[in-house]
Amino acid sequence: MKHFTREERLKILFSFPVVIAALGYFVDIYDLLLFGIVRIPSLNAMGLDVDKVGTMIINYQMMGMVVGGILWGVFGDKKGRLSVLFGSILVYSLANIACGLLPDMPLADKGMAYAWLRFIAGVGLAGELGAGITLVSETLPKELRAMGTSIVAGFGVLGAVAAQFTVELAGSWTTAYLIGGSLGLVLLVLRISVAESGIYLDVKKDKTVQRGNFFMFFTQRDLMVRYLNCMLIGVPIWYCMGILVFMANQFAPEMGIASINPGKAIMWAYIATSVSDFSCGYISHLLHSRKKTILYLLLFTFVGVALLLFTGPKTENMYYFYCAWIGLGCGFWAMFITVAAEQFGTNLRSTATTSIPNMVRGMVPLLLLGFDFMKQSISVIHSAAVLALITFALGIYATLTIKETHNRDMDFLE
């Protein structure tokens, strides 16, 4: 194992690809979670049903991310990692600017227009993190890879905090959308100086190598098992965010709370997630294991979910405290995507790393569907508990059975 001096380590960890990927994920998270933050005020302003139309729009956005995850992933393996970094940010930036202009558009059905704009934004947002993590994973030495991706994710998730403060300071949800879209266009210009992955360029020269074939994950058993395991590891994160945090206001009545602001719930969850994301790479380095790091955080998160749901009445601030607890546990998002990048060869790495986290995000509509269905016969709390048991059981099983990839060489093919 190669050892680096402090100066060498800092130079590598704060190199241009890492910084640009971190800034990109910051804008990505800002734009991704902005609807969750402005859901209530934006829908009220347009006279739309907060719960019914709000759930529909979230579903459209998440399904857009599934579509985009596949498209950008394949594109990244066929055309290059940089093509995704440029194309995806352009799409979601323009979509968010359009969301900010929506109230002034002469449209009869603004709810459906809002949903389609979030779908387009979702398609664009799907490419950002996967391409960034793939590029950083292939650029950094294996000894520092996890720390580099942790920096990307740790800084990136602060975009949720920035989104909440932007909404509060701007005093307008439309202005927040316009700011987010503008930030993306500024970052697009900064990316001109980023270089393509050397590992990818070597593979691209070999015309006999099949690159970016998404269907290979479902025609070869070994690839399919690896792909599904990677997905299942990430599902508990989006169960927590999609149900317990995004829909925080639905838990208020049963917990004896007058009201809960989903925007604040998102903010506190992601502040804690940022701390954990920054730490994950270092913890993995100390433990010499990706699997142990993820497993411990999964168990920590599950305890937080159980305490939130089953410790009786709470205050609004107590709910935010548990959102922070859960967010701290969910900080293995960067590690989960790094593991996905390390599981697959260079010819399928972008396809896997970009599509897997978006497949996980695409589970949110199914989780919400199950949540809404169970609420008809059992309480909101018990509906959330059933989903917690299912998602965490599958996540823990996948973590225990997936291959350890700590210090794995990235220069290999499928």
C-alpha cells in the first residue's frame, strides 16, 4: 500500500476533479431537494392540493431520475464521463429556471406542468453524482479514493441546507428555483477545465470492448446479483428521506405535534448527513472495510427510526432531533455509491454508478404508494414501521453478502 505525505494527501484530495464534483453535487442536492422544501408554499400559491399533487410531483421527479440514471449512465460509458457532467447540469438547470417561471406561464393545468418540469429536472439530476463519483474514483489512488468521494458527498449534501436558507432569505420559492438554475449554469462554465478519466480513455481505444450495455446487468447472473445488492444497500436511505423526512408533516398529528415544517426536517437531516458523509471515508480507511462502515451506520439508523416511531408523543424540535439522528446514520450515501463504482469494470462503471443510486431514488414512489395504501387500514406510524423493517432487513442482508472492495484496483473490465 502506498503511503502519502500530508501535503501529497491534501493536494490529491482537493484536486480539481474532486472540487468540481463536490460543487456539482452541491448544486444537484440543492435542486433535487428544493421541491421538498417548497412543496407546501409553492402548491398553496397555485391553489393545488399539497398532499395529492405533491406526491404526484415527487413521483414524477423520482421516475425522471430512474430514466436519467439509465440514459446518463450508458452515455458515460459510451461517450465519456465529462459528457455526462456537461449534459446533465444543463438539463436540470434549465428545468429549475422554468419551475421558477411557472406561476407566470399561461397554462390551464399547472399541477401537471409542474410535475413534468420536475420529471425533466429529475432526468438531468440523475447524471450528476454518478458521473462525478465515477470520475473521482478513477482519478484518485485507491488508498485515497473513499476519502475523495466522501469529500464530494459531504460538501454536496450541504446543498440541502443552502436550499432551505435560500428559501427563507429570498422569501420566495420562485426566486429559490431561479437561483438554483443559475448556479448550475455558472458551474457548467467552470467544468471546461476538467480532464477525462485516463482509465476510461484507455478502454475507449479498444474497439473490441463492449461499453455501456445496461442489459448486461440482467443477462449475467453475477452482474445482476451485484447490481441488486448495491441497490438494496441504498434503499433504507431513501426510505428515511422519502417517508420520515419529506413527509414529516404527516406524522405530526399522531405524535401530538401541532405542525412540522418539512423544509426544516430536510435541513437538519442533511446537516447531519454532511457530517457523516465527510467521516465515512476516514472510518472506512481505519476499519479497512467498506462493508463494516455501511453495516454499523445501517444499524445506527435503524435504532433512530425505532426511537422516532415508538417512544411516544414528541415536540416539533424532538422530531427535528431524530431527523438529524437519521441523517447522521444515512451518511453512508457516498460510501454506497463508491462501493457501486468499485463493484464493476470500467466498461460498465458509469452505467452502474449512475443508474444504481437513481434506481434507489426511483423506489420512493413505490415506498410512498405502499405508505399511502397501508395508512388506510393502520396508523401512519405503523405504516412507516412496516416499510422500515422491510427496507432495513434487505439492506443489511445485501451489505453482508456483497464483496468487500476496500483498496480494490479500478483498472479492470467486465
